[in-house]
Amino acid sequence: MSVFEKYQGKRVDVNYETGYHFVIEYLSENELKWTALAKRAEGAPEVEKELYDSYEIGEDEYMINWIEETGLVVSQIANFREGTAYAFMTWPDENAHGHRAKLLHKGTLTVLED
């Protein structure tokens, strides 16, 4: 079952130890919306819709990936069963190795019941 089939119409709270905090909604099989609740990159929007790809890698566990218009790439492992989220982000940065900055996140994931 896809992440959209399982969580459509729900909001997913993802709170990383790095201080980043988002609510994610899966709008369709290939579009999600994220809303930043805390800490975001300078100039980054508060809310954005993204095209995404996902793959079920275990029982209620998904690998979810998207590329933002700014060039930021997010690769997230969302384990709904255990309530954990891991993400690797990379974005253009001429001064970084390979001209890409990076950040590894670990956090919690909670399906919000409205």
C-alpha cells in the first residue's frame, strides 16, 4: 500500500532533533504539501507543495524523496509503526564539498488526528 493510500487526508507531524519541524500532507500519489512550524532556511517559504516519489520498504515504513524548486533534495525514511523519521537533505552550495551542503536529521513522526 502506498503512503498516499494509507495516509491521505491526514496530517503528519515530523519533528527533527536539528530544530526543524514540519507538518506533511500527502495530497496525491505524487504530490505532498509541507508546512514549516519551526526553523527553516533563510528565504525558504513557510508552506510548499512538492512532487515526490516513495517506496514501501517495510511494514508501514516508506522511503520518500523530493526535489524542491531551489535545488534542495530531501530523502526521508518515515517509519509510521515506530514513530520515527530520518532525512538527508542536500542543497546547492559553491563552498561545500561537491558544491552541495548537507544535513542529516533524526526525529519523531506522529499522525495527527483532526
